[in-house]
Amino acid sequence: MPASVIAIGLDALEPSVLETWIEEGKLPFLAQLSREGTYARQRNFSLYRTENSWLTLLQGCAPETGHEWGHQNYDAGTYAVDERAAYEFKLFPPFYALDSRRRIAVFDVPLTGLVPGVNGVQLLGWGTEVNQILRQSSPPGLMTELIGRHGRHPLYDTITNADDGSETLSYRIPCIYDIENMRAVKDKLLAAVRQRTAILRELLDAEAWDLLFCTYGEIHTAGHLFWHIGRDHPLCEPFREPAGSDFMLDILQEIDRNLASLLADTSRDTEVVIFSAHGMQANSLDLYAMMFLPELLYRWSTGIAAFEGADENGQPPAARLDYSRHWSEEIWDLRTAHGDAVLESPEEQERRGDPLYWDPGNWYQPEWHRMRAFTLPGYSEGLIRINVAGRDGDGGIPPEQFDATCNELIDLVRQLTDARTGKPIAQQIIRVRQSPWDQGEELSPADLMVLWNDELAADVAGHPRFGQIGPIPFFRSGGHASEGFVLARGPGFEQGLRLPAVDTADLTATLLDRLDIAVPDHIKGRPIRTAHSLA
């Protein structure tokens, strides 16, 4: 019994990669959908591009409108950071909960928890690509039944049980320099694609849903871990030949075959929407936000290095290829004697249950109250919080120095470069507040946001005053980009139509439109219809 609308997210699939492989004939089913339907690239919001990539689609609005900046909270006064396993949906529910008259099946949408107002089933946390995967289902027990028939996701092997009985899953991202380990991950992802398809087929056979909303998260993981195997990245040449194949393509071809099987019996009256809310590129985020910026701010605040780096005038050593352990372990070994004395180790943070134990920027947390400014943990921009006395604790800079400190930090970060090329690492620095007392749910907790140079994938940073940081190993070779795509076939979409880029909110509005649900005022998108433009 097919659904009226089937919306399938190929999570974080880069549109240029999709388009190239369709043109080369490597994805026959997606190529068929492309010929039969409407296609457009999709622009998501550039700020908090990783943290909010799904939230902006689910709510159809910017973070400033939804008053939610990702899934971390910073508690000023205690210097505490809390990372949640799901969005809070502070002001607006996800679009599929706006009209309880529609029968909805939601499966494995990242960073969502159970929400009221859904007439149907919510099956969350079988296996999505996020730091914490919250496993819940409505009706209760349904996820357990599905796992009994189809098995657990083979990649997610760490399970934490909460007091309320819910499960949170995660996995330890393996070293991308270990090609045999990468091959083992690829095999697990291929198996997961087939298991996921079997679950989706069972859901489609269960009843005629108004909407089946689901994802294939395996291509997201593949993009992070396998980007360097076949694409532009400093690690491409050493690893492309030993890999023997393009692992990302292997995963996407398996998805293509499974989509062909899953959708083989859907009628032409069924509207099929394949999409990605965001894309992927050579990683210019992880090392910058999680290592280079936190260490730079520490050196600026204290005059002492917590991690090693070559002399400021020295030539960086050749990049190593012999890393084999988890990224956090390799980074921790680069600490100085001073760093060993003041930083909180990843082992300590893991023991006390901090989900960000693997993030080097989080290791400075015991020192934040003594620093002039520090970075809030995040996955996209560099998030600088100035330690202001009376706002962030008893210490910190006097409030009247806030403006001058902002300007000093902007100059400081602008001088940070890729030590191998001399190119600046920061592309833009956004000032969030004019005064430390500027408050409001529409504001990020950061005082300054550093947008990185997406054309660089640097492993060692340099600064004229504070020397070099690194080299350090790459964590994930693929990082998030803000551009995704939408590919839609069915009565509401014109065959062979290619549109200019649409906004993420346009996809949200389109799904509501196809369900005949009024688009609320907070969603500024316009539905994609059969006309040669957005309606």
C-alpha cells in the first residue's frame, strides 16, 4: 500500500557528486527519477550549518526565527555546556506534526525526539549520523519489534540507557588513515542500507500513509569518512589506490539499487521526493573549530601553549600517514607538559559521561573561567565566547572592555593561516553582540562566529605572534556544506524540469503543500509546483 508522498533524505549527499555520477551513468535509478521529475539544488542556512541542517528543514525557518541554535546549551555563570541528543523545537514543531488529520510514518530522522500531534508512527534512532542517537518509538515497543525482525544497525555499538528506559547510541569514529578499518566500515554501511530498506518496505506495506518521511544516513557517514578516497583532499593520493574503489560511490550505488527495489511498485500517482538538506566537501571545519581556534585563544589568554607546534618561523614537517588510533588519542599525545597539567583528558570526560569527550576544544573547559575568551564546542563555525565578569562568572574581563576585546579577537583570528600555504584560515568573522548584555533567544550564545575558508583543508596552523599549532591528523576528511538538493517525481512535479537553487524552507513548504496542509507564517518558503518556477 504505497504512501501518497514518500520523502527520502539521502543525508548530507553533496549535489555536485550526485550530478556527476548520474551523468556518468553510475546511478541508474536516480538518473531515471531525474529524467522523470523536477530537480534543484537547495540552499540551507550557512550559520550553524552542521548543528541546524535538519532543524531548518523540519521547522522551515532560520535559527533566529526558531530561537534554537543547534543542540547544545551554554549556561553562563557555570561555564557548563550540555549537548542534547535531539532538538528542543522551542517555538515550532516539525512540519509533519502540524496537522493530526494526516497519517504519517517517520523513520530515523536525525536529532528528533517524539513530538505530539503525529497521527501515525515515529521510529527514531535506528541509526543516524550524529554524535548521540536517541532511540525512541511511538507506539512504544515498535522499534524493538523492528530490530527483532531486521537487526540493529551494524555500526552503532555503544548504547547508553537513561533512567527513563530510553537508549542513546553512538559509535567511535575510526581512524581514516587505517584503510582496512575503513573497508570494514564500508561493509557495515552496505549491510545497513539493505536492513534499512527492509524496514522501509515493511512500513510501506503496513498501510497507505499520507507521508512516509525517512532517511538513508549511511551516505552521510560515507561522506565524512571516505571523502578523501577519490576526491580533492590532501589525503587523496596516498589512499585512492590502496582503497581499490571509491567507497562513497559503493555506498551510493547500493542505495540506488535499494531505492529501485523499494519504489518499484509505487504508482505514478505517488509523489516521490528525494532530497538532502545539506551537502559535503573537503573538511574545513573540524580541525579549525575543535583544535586550532581553542589553542590560539588559550595561548592568547595565557601566553603558554597547551599543545605542541613548530617554531613560528619554521617550515612545517611533512604530513604523517602512520596514524592508527582514534583522533582524540592522537591529539592528546601532542599536549605539552603545561597542557597535561591544566587540560581535562578525554578519558576523564568520557568517564563522567560527557558526550563531547573526543573534542579537543572541550578539554579546555576547566580553564574557561581563567581565560579571556574561549570556544564553545560546535561542529561548524568557530564559536568564541568572551569571558565577561558578571555575565559568565566572577572572573573574566571587565564589561567595559568587551568592545575592545571583540576587536582584538577579530584581528587575532584574521592572522591565523594555513602554515603550509600562508592562506588565511578564517573567511569572515561575525560579531553577534554590541554589548555583553545583549540577550535574546534569537542570538547565538557565541559573541563572535568565525566562518572558515572552505577552500582549505589544513593540518597545521600558523600565527605571527603565537607560533604554529600542529601538524595534527585529519579527523573526518569530509565536512558539512550548506548546499543540498531536491529531486521530486509525481503529479505535482514537472518532468525534466531544472530549477534554479531553492531554499530549504521551500522544500518544507513543498511537503506541506503536497499534503494539503496550510503553510504557517513562520515558514517563508514557497512550494515547488508544476509551474516553471516556485509558486
